[in-house]
Amino acid sequence: MADARLALAAVLAALLLAATHPGAARAQSQPDQEQPQEEMPASVATKAPGSMPERYKRIDLPQPPVITMTAVPGYGPAPLTVGFFVNTVDPDGKGFVSYVWNFGDGQVSMDPPLTFFHTYSTPGTYVATVNATTADGRTATGYVGVTVRPALAN
């Protein structure tokens, strides 16, 4: 995610450079050729070198939300009741408005996850997921594995 932000910032910087100094983009693409001097518009020429128009100084990108979950116990004999403990973080403070659980055994739920319990009755290995969506549409997904062994013989 950080690499994508850096790439986006580099593209935006290149576009800004090309928009405010059209000759600079050509000079970078053809370094061996002499570039004619271009007249700078008065609005750009009066500013200090390296300064940008106010509207380009800061770009606010929404921060991705984070959700983590833990299964307790993570393994055991069937039938196995597992408690799912969820931690959600929304750096932008918009709050989470919806959740979709998938327990990996065909059961789903849309209940909010403070602490959630689910019983696995069939032995197997499952991946439980919870998808959370913030008020402004950003999403986060948490994953955890659960292993259910055959029932113990009496």
C-alpha cells in the first residue's frame, strides 16, 4: 500500500512539474538537445523558486482501516465453539458501519463483532473472515484459521 502511495505521489509530482514548467518535462525526456527558454507566466515568475500554488501543496489521501481477529481456541475436537475477538482501527475516524462474517463452513453473518462465537460441527480446516466497511466506503478484511479435529471417542 505504501508503494502505491509513493507511486501516486511521484506521478502527481511529475504532472505538477509538467503543468507549472512545461519545458522541464521535455528537458528530462530529451537531455541531449538544447531546449529553448520559455517565458514563464507572471503568476509563476513572481513566486519563489520551487514554490507551488497553494492548491497543490497538500493532498490528503484517506488512510486504510485495519481489522485483526483472533480465534480462541484456534483448534480442538468437534463440535468446537470458537470465540472470535476483533480489533478495528479507523485512522480517519469515520467509524465502521457494516460487517460481513464468513466462517468458512458455509455459515455467514452480518452481526457487529465485539466478541463473536461460532460452533464448527464438522472436522476440517477453516478460514474465517470478517469484512468491515467504514461510513465513507473504505474496507478492511481480517482472517484467522481454525482447525477442527474428529470428536474424541468415549
